[in-house]
Amino acid sequence: MSISLPKQIIALIVSIGAAVYACAADDSLTLMQAITPPRILDAEISPDGKHVVAISYTGYHYGLMLIDMGDLSTKILVSGKRVEEGFWIFNKEPQHITWVTNDLLAVDYGIEAESIDLNGNKVADLGNYVKGKAVPEDPDSPELLVYVDEDMTSMAKVNARTGKSKKFSLPSSGDPVHWAFDQNGDLRAVTMSNSAFWKDVTTLSNWYKSKETGTWQKLDDFGVAEDGWIPISVPEKDNSIVVRSRMGRDTYAIFNYDVQKRAIGEMMAGHLKEDIISVDDVRAANFKSVTTTGMKPVRYWFDSKWSAIQQSVDNAFPDAINVVSGNPDGNVLVFTYSDVQPGEWYLLNTSTMSARRIFSSAPQIDPEKMRPMELVSYSSKDGLTIPAYLTKPAGMKGPAPAVVLVHGGPTVRDHWGWNAEVQLLAANGYVVLQPQFRGSSGFGRAFETAGYGQWGLAMQDDITAGVQYLVQAGIADPNKICIYGASYGGYAALWGVAREPALYKCGISFAGVSDIEYMLKDSSDRNDDKAVKQLQKSRIGDLDRNKEQFEMVSPLKHADRIQAPLLIAHGTEDRRVPISHSKKMMRELDRYHKEYEWIEFDEEGHGLAYVKDEYRFYDAMLKFLNKHIGPKKMENGEKQSSESEARH
């Protein structure tokens, strides 16, 4: 298919070849379609633009596929497999790929890394995790920056052709948490973390090493819960560091730090309302672009060639996020995705301004049948404006059943883009609201810190206000609303049905926290980390001083107030929120004769790693919703159950 466009815009030439697949022709999104693993996880273009390597699904594992951009011929370089190495038994599958040179690749397998040639032959062992090229601007340099221990506390410059490495020296005490390099790939600035032995107190210190002396000097100290600055690169100019900070402002920006003055200097890039989350070509004299995160990410180019290409691509793929990489004077790889499109890759020839589709991440998904993710906002109880994502089912006439989907964290956030869980709910007739309640990250310091100490209080008010917004706007049926979340979202779901028993007709908790006091002293991996414990104290509260508040907002201690039926699910291997949280919650529900359903997942942790378990959970969730608030949308679900029995 070709599309004629104005000269400044790309003519899209879609090539249907070995790497391109037809979309599913079903009238709705089935459960099997929603949970099918992505065909392509990631793709990277070679420096000369002649090849693209992709992490591709083979039916059992992910492997590496190499595509020749001349004739679109493909070959498998690496096939994933189940292996046993020493004490480790794991799926050895590519997780990250780096082009070292035009004929050499670095492959990360999660706990080890190696370099391979374009025939898939192993060249050298590299270490544990590849951070990136030592000199990104040199396409012929074989040197990489590689973590050479499992804890990522030691790094070396490694020659990908020979495997020879040289470790970087570090300041005498603590563990490194941020690394900054100069244009030669030498370590010049670092943030070290030091935890007290007898107390849960962690201090972060920033260090710098000049070319002349070669010795480390400490520049600054700050507490782990304080806003400080993070070194991200060292420019050619001596006594200067490029840093990321929000000290003195609401959002994260990029600054120059003066080593001699020991002070942050001029702002190099910043946005008034949005954090800068990434910087491109950070070690160059003038970086090429920065990306901000609002309700949608935006990339701002300072390079005129790339800016023109980005504009052309955005014009050709409107209403999408388009990520470009490669050579602006040659071949450019375009990854485009949206709320209705999981993702496709195109090869753009900049001399002809024509693009060829090379593969799709989820060919079974038909974008025409997906539902758009709207950007909305509403006022909370105290007047704070809460942003949210809203997805409505097709053919909606009048108020519909609604699911309030609460993200985990809670100092994280949801993102705009295709979301299998959201689309599955919408396909089954449910409105989906994803509130970005106070405490969520990415919306500035004031918004984030407004959620500190507010588990079950103002944070829950923001979620409740979202439900009221849906009802008042005529979007949700007030008699058919369910609250659902995982981890912190699971806590919010459990507390929501206890705190607002008349508001919700059901609740769903996956790996949910049932009691804050218990969370702060359970067997979680969080409680083995002094820095994390200190962050929890500053963001959630103190076990001694806030005991009464924790009891006041505990689902476990207020199970008697719950009226709505619950679906509770948890993995037996969960180290982040131990399964004991759900077991304790169920004992209290039994004590008060409350209605609930229980799903226990063997060999699963803080999430679902296996497709069979995803199917089991979402099949149960759809049936649970249909029983308590739903439209009659289970015909496909019943068919899917028989498919599951045949497949699994």
C-alpha cells in the first residue's frame, strides 16, 4: 500500500513480507488476543542503516532476528532456551540489544551478556549487564560500559571483540547508584549511597574526578529522601557536570553544575509543568533532544535535521507517539505506537522520504477496533486537579458499568498507549478510569509530595472524586462500579470497598497490601533495604508516630465494613508484597462472613510471568465483573475457556 502525501510528508509504503502479519479479523478483542505475547519486544538499527536486529517471539521463547534492509531477508541469530548455569536455572532470552559496530552486537540475557557477530556466533563474554557504548559517537569503537557484578555496583570498560576489561575506580565507601561519563567513556562523576549500620539512615554523596588529578573529590551530601542533583554526563569543559535536578523548582530539568563553585548553574533544558525524563546524546557538546513526560511524552529536538524528520513522521502518523533513530541522512528506524496501536516499526529512507513497514509488535490487534484513551481531569475533595485516562466501550449509550483501575507504586504513574488490560475491559463493555492521584510521579514535586503520608486519606479522596466525576458526567452507572488494582492499587481497592461501602459494587485486589503497619515490618524485600525503609518512612509514615493513622485506614482492621464482594489474587513467590497480606485479609473476611473469591498462583511473584496464569486471572476477572456489575459480554469468554483447556 502506498499513500501519496505532500512533498514534506512521508509516503508510506507498506511492504507485506515475511516480517509483516495480517491483523485479526474478529469483531472484538478476545482474551487470547489480549494476552498473546508481543511478536517483537524491541528493535535497533545498525549505525550504517543496513540491518535491523529485533527481539522476536518464536512461539516458546524470545530470540534475536536480523533483518537485511536491502531485501528484507531475515535470519535468526539467537534462539532463547531454558538453561542451567551453576546455581541458576532460567530462560536465557535476549532482553536488551546494543549495536557495538556495524558487524558486532552486544546481547543482554538478564544476568549475563555477550557479544555476537552477524551470524550469531559468540565473540566474547562481556559481564552481567551492558549499560551502553563507551563512545556513542564512534560507530567503529568496540568498547562498551558494562556492569560486571549482579548487584550493579561495579562497572568496567570492556572491548566487545576481545572481552578484555578495565574496572573503574570508585570513591572509598558506599555503593554507586548513578554514573556519569565523559566523551571518552571514562567515569568522571558518581553518586554513592551510604547506609548507617545501626540506623535506617542513608546518605547520598556526589563525587567528581578531574582529568588532571585523577582523584575523587566529594561535592555534596543529601539524604535519600531529599531532592538533590543527579550527575548524568561530564562535558569536555573541565570542572563542569551536566546534572538532572528539581532543586528550587517543581519539575526535573537539566542544569550545568560548577565544580569549583560547588553549585548548580544555568539551566540547559527545562519545562515549566513536565519533568524531563531523558536526554539524547548527553555527552556531546550540545545534546540533540530531550523528552518530557506529561499525560503524553513529547520529544524536543535541538538538531534541525532530526526536528524536520520528526515533524514529517508525526504528520504521517498523527495521534501517535513516534520514536525515531538511526541516521538523519540515511536510513531511520521509526517505532510508532498509540492508544489503539501496540506498535509498528518502519524503515524510513530520508533521501526519498518513503517508509516501509517491517514488522508489528502485536499483529493480532486491529487498531480500528480498539478504544481511544481520552485525557480528562477533575477536581478532588480539596480542589486539587487530578489528571486521568478515560477509555469508553464501543457503542456506549448512556451510563455504563465502570472499572476504576488504580495503579501501583504509588510513586509511579500510568502512561498513554495501548494497554491490553484496559482494552480487554473496554471490549467487554466497561468504562475504564485510570486516575493519576496525588503522589503519582511525573506531574511535579508539589503534586507528588501532596500524596506523602496520605495512604487511604487524600489519595483515596482523589479516587473517590474520580468515581463521582464519572457519575455526574453521565458516563458511569452509579449502581455498577468496581474498583481494581495491584500492589498499592490492590490496597486502594480493598480500602475503597471498606471506606465507601455504598460506592462500589465489587472490588478486585491483585497482590494488594492489606495493612500498612504490617507492610512496614513484613518479610518484603523492601524491608531488607535501609534506603527503601527510609523512603517509606518519609512517604508513607512512621511505625511509632503514625500507628493510629495506619489503623484508621487499614482494610484488614475494617473488614467488617465491607459490603461488596471481592476477588483476591496473589502469587506464592511474591517478595514485594508477601502473600501473607491476602491470607490475613481472607481470615478477617471469613470472620465477618464476607463474600470473596480467591486465586492463588504457584511460582508467580509480584505480577504474572506465565501466559497460562494471565489467562486464568483475566478469565476469572471478567466472569467476576460480569456477575456483579457487568453487561452480558461473556459469550466470547465462555468460548475462550474451552480454547484454554485445549491449549493449556
